[in-house]
Amino acid sequence: MGVFAFSCGVILLYRLSVLPPPEWFVACFITSFCIAVRSRRPMLRQGALVVMALALGSGWAGWHASQRLSEQLPAGAEGQRVSVSGYVCDVPAPGSFRSLRFSFCVTRWHDLPKDRGQARPVPRLLRLAWYGAEVSKLPAHRLRLSVVLKRPHGTLNDEGFRYEDWLFRKGYRATGTVRAVEPDDTIRCGLHCLYRQVHAGLARWVEVRFANAEHLPLIASLLVGYRGAMTNAHWQVLQATGTVHLVAISGLHLGLIALGAGLIVKRLLLALPPVRLNEATQRALVFMVVMLCCLLYALAAGFTVPTRRALLMVVVGGWSLLFARQRAAWHALVLALAVILLLDPFAPLDQGFWLSFSAVSVLIYVFAGALAVSGWLRALLVSQCAVFAGLWPVLQVFGQDQPLIGGLANLVAIPLVSTVVMPVLVVGGLLVAAVPVGAGVVTGVFDTVLGVLWSLLTELAQLGSPELDAGPVEVAFLACLVLVLFRMPFRGGRVAGVLAILSWLGLALLQSSSNRAMPEPEVRIWDVGQGLSVLVRAGDKVLLYDTGPAVPGVFSSVESTLLPNLKALGVRRIDTLVISHADSDHAGGLALLTDSLEIGQLVSGEVPDVRQKLDGPASFPVVPCLQGSEMLGGLKVSYWRAPGRREGNDASCVLRIEHPESGTEWILPGDIGANVEAHYLAYLNEVADLASGVTRVVLAPHHGSRTSSSVNWVDSLSPDVVIYSAGYRHRFGHPHPMVTARYRSRGGRSFSTACSGMLILAIDHNRLTIKEKRRDAPFWISGADQARAGCKIP
């Protein structure tokens, strides 16, 4: 119980929005200890011991978290050119815009500007991009770099990928770009440095030896854990079939290595002449050889966080299996959980952590003392069905789908990888290392085996998978029902359960395309970096203003932010999609959005350019932004575009959204400049009383550029709230200090998505409420002082 409570304490820490001081954990531990020592009641003593373990786990994770957060880039060093020395601590991978991306372990900082009173340690691990570099052409392993850095920062929304979470988990306390590179042999290269150098050399060896392989990205990923050569096409197929785990060195791969090594050692022991080795000694010998093989494979695969976690699980599982077989399987799982969290207290931030332990828990539940499963085929079917259902709620928590085709894909791919692909790759790699001249033959065998696997996955991905519209409660209930069926002793009950599941699936597939209704109107300004996207909801009606930025083949805010959040909000149809103009930071990912959701109509200030961004003819009306108004639930939406403007920023479609009951209005002006602002103010003076006592929210035109938000604009509108949708420390420098000073002089409240994250402006009892996502974000984003200090509206 205490071991499990310790694990729960580590996990619970990451549910907090503020990191408690260490004194709290110490006080809780001492108090619980005193109660446990002095209490004569067994129940009270047991409860005190559990609280002690919880405090110990939370304190352990809290200490590591505070140590990581204490590493801080001085504010004066952000955006400045500084020099660092150190070594490359991963395999450099090609990135977008002809860049080379890599991790850099800093051993020495040169000419670093210090903050006044700076007492925090500086970052030891950087995430860098070297633009304009040739792929894999770093001049040496130990380097002196000239870099421009900034503190960790990423977009912050309810759903979708959070870059800042990923940076904190990996230990990157600053990111930046490389300006100059030179070798530095004066740096001492310790054990970690030497290992990283050897692993990078091993990755290059694989690339050279199997350079002619058609499936080189898969070979490099499975042999040495290098996934930098994987393309978007690879990831799309793997995601569509739910088989991404096949190319991430995890428990499956190490389990296969352990199984293979164990069988070989046992065969060798049986083939040897009889010796005086008792059973315990033989088990110990098998265990040591198996663990050595797993360790060598983990080191060859880069010894990444998922690989280390899988190695620890194999060690604990092997120890329990070989030396403590009388203990229940759950004991080994709980012990593995505690050991992993003790050695890696940041593990709960990994999706793979939850998927790994959930999958193992499901398998133990199904096979440990449950219904007898005879035959490998039946066991495979049972395990795949159980894991498919059991992991579905976990995936949904992380905002991911569970493709129905994934069950079939894994049913085929896992046995193929287990029995054919991995043995062939491992044996072939060892053969090429021993006999290099055989690389050509081995490459052909690799391509044949991987070609079969990839062809199957590609065909299954092209079949597509119907999307199920189910909420968290429904999915959790379905998963529990499926798992209960495996333990149900009555055949009739199992048949009834299967019929219930099939009926639910049929109803879910036939679900209507209506949106989840809103009791009160709401406006959400997504945090999409240097761009704009605004969601307006009233009742079951939805309007989306702009889709944010995108770089084809690299990044899309539609994919990373809009679609996950729209799905979580129950939005299945966009009644009106407004694209202010066709710039990439306002219309990025448009084709993906229109392919993913039902669209009622599209309104834009640049219709011809917007049409070109769609994949073929639109199945919905695409109309120009003309002066007029319409009702969206209880909201009045008015459209306007500058007369005679047909292209560029000044052709932006301007929206004015009114909620008559509360006297609130929002003005979304796109990227119009000062000249067009004057025309729009003249129009507003004709149709509305700007001096009336409304609560006015204005999105700063053109993200707060100095070419917009003229003095006349700010004085005439005198907004109660102004919002800047801009990127953190972006090269354009939005919002401009001159502009922010104008708005500030009018006394309104100012917000920036770069500092606040997503903003929710809702009507509650006929009053406007504003919620900043960063206020309730986890402690490593909002709770640390450095997260706020480095992000202020100028």
C-alpha cells in the first residue's frame, strides 16, 4: 500500500497549478509520522502511513520539478547573441526551412548577461535549430556555438499539443537558433558525452550501411531509435492505423529482445554437458544475460525516456518472474510503477507512461486468473480486443482518436513485428557489423520484410476508419463493459454484452451533425502564435473567424489546435466560416478544416485567393464579404469590407458582433491599416452610437502593428478590452509599444495571447467575463515566476 501511495503522490503533484514549497511536504510527512508512531488505532496508523507515502512521493517529484524550474535564462539574455560551449546530446535531425535541429548539453556559458540579483542556475540543456545548414553536417561533437535564445514558451489552449509541456518534460530550459559553429576540443568529454558521441556514430553507421534501403527510416527507427528520417507520409499511415508504437522503442521491442535472449540462453544451457548448476543459479544466469541484452539494445536505441521506462519494467518484471513467481502479477506492476517514478519522477507527463501501464494492467486483468484462453490465436484476439478497449479512454484524455481500423492493424502488425521484423533486423544488423560486405544482401532482406509490413499498413490506412462521436463517459463505460465481458462466466451475459456494444457502435456512427448547445454566448480567441483564430458560439450555432497560421508540410494550427479543441467542445458543423483575408497567418490549414468538418458557408474579403487554398471545388457557398448583418443564435453579426479593396490586408472582412441583452460587442478587424480604419469608423458612426455605454472588446488590427490602431481608431472606439493575437517574441515585434501605449491611455484592460494563452470571453448573467488559460495552467507554465516575468505587454 505504501509503495502504491508513493506512486500516487508523484502523479498527483502534476495536477497542481501551483508548486507547493518544500516545507509543506516536510510538515505533512513529519505530522503523519508522529501520528503513526503515537497512535494505537490500527486504522489511524495505516492512514498516517499512507499519507506519509503520499507526501514522500509528492515531495520527491516536487523537489525535482523545482530544481528543473530553477534553471532560468536571464531576461536580459533573451533575444541577445551569447556564446556557449558543450556537446551534442542527441542525433541531429533535419527540420523545416533547411534547418538542423538538435539538443545541446551546455558545459560553459560565455559572456552571458546577468539579471540584477540573478541567483538561479542557468540552463544546462538547450533545444537548438541551425538554419541554412546541410543535413548532418555539424563539424564536431564538442562545439562552441553562438546562439540567440529565449525561455520556454508555447501556445496554450485547452486541447492540442503543448510545446511548453514537452520542453519541460525533456528538460529544455531554453530554445533558440544557432548563428555560428566551431569545434571546441578543450571541452572535457565525460561518460554521457562519450555515449552520445557513440550513439550518433551508430546512427550514422546505419544510414551509411543501409543507404540504399527503400525503408531506411523504418530500419533506423527500429534498430537505433532514430526517427529523424521519418516523413509526414510515414506518420500519417502510422496514426491512421494506430501503430505509432511500433516505431517507438518500447516494452514491445525490449520484451522481444528479452524473450529471444532468454530462449537462446536456455537452449545453450540444455545443450551444455551437465554441470553443477542448481535451478536458482540457472535462473540468475538467464536473468543476467537477458538484462544485459536488453540494456545493450536500449543503449543502441538512444536510451530515450520511453526506452528507459521500458527497460525498468522489463527488469522488474523479469526479477519478479524469475525470483518471486509466487507473488501476484499486480505486485510486480506496482513495484515497477514505483521504481520508474523514483528514478524518473517526470514520467507522468509522458503519454507513453499512461499507455504502457494501462496496457499492462489490462493484460494482467484479462489473463491473470481470468477465463482460460487456449491457443495463441485466441490469446492474440483476446489481448488485442482488451487493449483496444482499455486504452481508448486513455487516448481520449490526451485528445487522440482510437481508429477502429487500428484493432485490425495491430492484430496483423504486432505478430509480424514480433516474429519476423524484429528478429530479422537484429540478426541482420549484427551480421552486417561482423561481415560488412554482406550489407547489400541484408538490405534486400530488410526491404522485403519491411515492405510486406508497410504495404499492409498502407492498405489498411487507405480503407479509412469511421469516426465515432462519443464523450468521455460513454467511452469509459464501453471500455469497462468490454473488460467485464472477459471475466463474465455466463455465456448468455457475454452475448448480451456484445450485442449492446454493437448497438452502441451503430448508434455512434449514425450520430447527427448537430453542435453541442451553449446556454450563453461565448467567444474564444485561440492561442495560435503569430496569427488569429476566433470561435463564436451562441446556442448550437458556430462562427469561426480565421484559421490561424500554417506552413505547408511543417505546421498547421488547424491540425494542432483547432480540430482537437473543436472536437472537445462538441462542434461538428461550422455554420459560417469567415476568412478575413488570404494571408497564411489567417487562412492556414483551410483545406484540412473544410475536409474535416461540415461548413455552412465561407465568407472572405479575398474570395479568389481563398478558393485557391481549398482542395478542389467547394461543397459549400464561398461568398464575398459584403456589408450586411445576420443572426447567429442570440448574437447579431455585422459584416463590412472597405469599398474598392479586393486584395491584401486592407481587404480584410471586418466583423462586429453584438449581444443586445448584455450590451456587449466584439470588433474583429483582421489586418486593416490606418486608412481603412478611418473608413470603418465613418461607417460605424452611421449605424451605431460609438459613445453609447456598451462593453466593447476590440481585437487590435494587424496584431498590434504600428501601421494600425491609429490615434483616431483608439480614441473613437475607446475599448474596454483590447486583445493582441501575436506570437511570443516574434520577429515582427507585435504588439508595438506605441500601439499598446495608445490603448493603455484609454484605461481599458489589455490581453495578449502570447502571455495569457487562450482567452474565453463569455456572457454570464448578462455580464462579460474573461478567462485566461494561463491562470489555471499547470505550475510549470503558470506557477513559476519566470513564466510571467518574461511575458509582458510592452
